[in-house]
Amino acid sequence: MHEREHDSRIGGACMRCHVETRPALYKCFMCFQLPPLCEQCVKDAHKHAPFHDIQVWRNNCFSRITLASIGFVVNLGHDGDPCPHGAAKSTSKYTVLHEGGIHEVQALRCFCPVREEKGRDAMTLWRSDLFPATFLRPQTAMTSGVLRGFHLLTLTTKVTASGFCTYLRRRTSYWSKDDSKDRAREFFMAFRMFCFLLQLKRHAQSPPSLDGELRAGSLAIFCAACPQPGINMTPGWESRPREKQ
């Protein structure tokens, strides 16, 4: 266990930029074989992994911190690069539930001009793989990975949303889970909406807001054992006596 965390390069020059005045005090154990880096380089290395917990060498030991605590900003849209129309805009604070726990992040939204402003923030989040807890002024979001993971757990272990969120809070801070916000209610509502939209996609149905009401049976699963005229019923069944149909 000690050998896993030991690294003689801690405190030396950064292994990426090699600048002597920027000591390598940060290490991410969630990244595979990532060397010790300085503050700026560890932020650059997590451009596409913004929810990793990193360790900082402080007081002769590693301490767990978040990327947001050292000024990391998540850029929504544009493949993780800042929006060209949002350079002067302020960041927004979001609570994100992901496979590794619950994190508070600072994010810079996309401010590119669009035709429809309604639900814009929610769509920007979802295009960045963050499912919003609400479609009006969202401040809480979940990654698709944590939603799909919980869906599989409900099918195999019957875990509840409350129990799963308690697990995420323990993943965030095992000894003081109360330090992270309880988002069980938001998670459960978002999960129900996610499953409904996933069901619409699997049945090739548009959301009700686009095509009006859903047709009766449009989301029903096809049953091969049920009698289906023209599929598994003998031709001429209509002319048989009613008791034999």
C-alpha cells in the first residue's frame, strides 16, 4: 500500500512542463500511470476528466482535493475549450453526480447564439454528457455513466436511489459524508426522466412535446407469444367459430 503511493519525484520539477519553479506536488490515482505534476499541468491533464479526485502533497502526506479547489473550470461545449462568445462571462456552479462521487464544479457555459433560448442550459449540459436534474435553470446534473450504472444495479441488486446516493456520498468523503450534498431527490427524478427518454429512443418515438400525445401501446414491448394476425396465426381465423378463434 505504501509503495503504491510512494513517488520519489514528488517535490521535484514537473514531469510535463519541466519547469524548476513549478514543483510536482499533485498526483491523480484515478488516471492510469499519470506522473506527479504541477498545479497547472494537472489541470491541463484533466481537461476531459474533470471529475477526478486528485492528491496534493502537503505536510508530508497526500491529501485529497478536488480540481475545482485549485481553480479548474469545466468548459461546456466546444470539446472542452472555452466558448469564443463567453470569454467575458462568469462561471456557473453545478453539483455533479458521477461514478466517483458528488462534486461541486465551476463551469463556463456555451454562449453561442441559438434560435431557441428555452431549455438552452439543459441542452448544453446534456451535449456535454451531463443530464440535468431540471430543464429550467439547472444547477444539478448527472453523468450518463452514473445513470446507466444505477439502472443496471436496480436490475441486478435492487438497490434504491437513496442507498445509491449514500454510496456516492461515501465515495466523495467516507468519514464525513455529510460534507457532500444529499441529491437523492434530484437524482431519482432525473433517473425517471432519463429512463423515459431512453424508452422513447428505443421505440423510435418522438417526445410528446414534438408530436402531441403518444399513441396507445407505442411504448409496449412486442410479445412473440401473443396471437398476431399475419405473423403467428393461421390464415382464415376470422371465419372460425368464435369459441375457436
